[in-house]
Amino acid sequence: MAKEIAEIGSVKIADDVVARIAALAALEVEGVSAMAGNYTSDVLEKVGVKNLSKGAKVLVGPGVVKVDLALMMAYGYNIPATCQQAQTRVKASIENMTGLEVTDVNIRIAGITISES
């Protein structure tokens, strides 16, 4: 016997929420040191406004999403391997949390950070 679920409304997910999921998922990957922002987001961060989705741009269509990320990498990590891990993590996180299909996860390496030992 199939269980029927009555539709009681709709759910809409803001693009910024998807961008934050993408940014947080990318930052979980070892070797990704930060999201790279633009001048405006960097200035806002200096005055105390934290923007977790800086460096993440999403294009949400009907049931699908395309993600563009600008990342800062830590020195010494293999860029192609780290990017592949980030792409996989971002895709899985967005699909699991939103139910949207991720068609693209494009990554731009904006810089390399060197840790101070």
C-alpha cells in the first residue's frame, strides 16, 4: 500500500542559502584555506560584516543548480586533486540538503596562502 503525502504548500530556497552551503562544503576540504571574495566583500568583512557565501556564485534553475567558486588554496596541496574533492563535496552537500540536481561545480583558484609556522 503506497503512502500518499498531501501537498500543503511550497518550499523555496534562496540562492544565497545554496551559495552558503557550497562555500561551507568547499571549506571542509583539506587544502582549501578560504573563499576568495571581491573588493566589496573584503571591505565589508573588515568592518565586521561576515559574508559566508563570498566567492560562491550560484545559478538556480528549475530543479537544478550551477555553482562557481573562487577558492584560496593552502601552499603544498595538489591543486587538481583538492579541487576534485571540493567539487564532489559541494555537489553532494547541495544535493543532500536541497534536493536540487547540481549540474556544474566550476572552481577558480584565486590564490595560494602560506601558513605562518
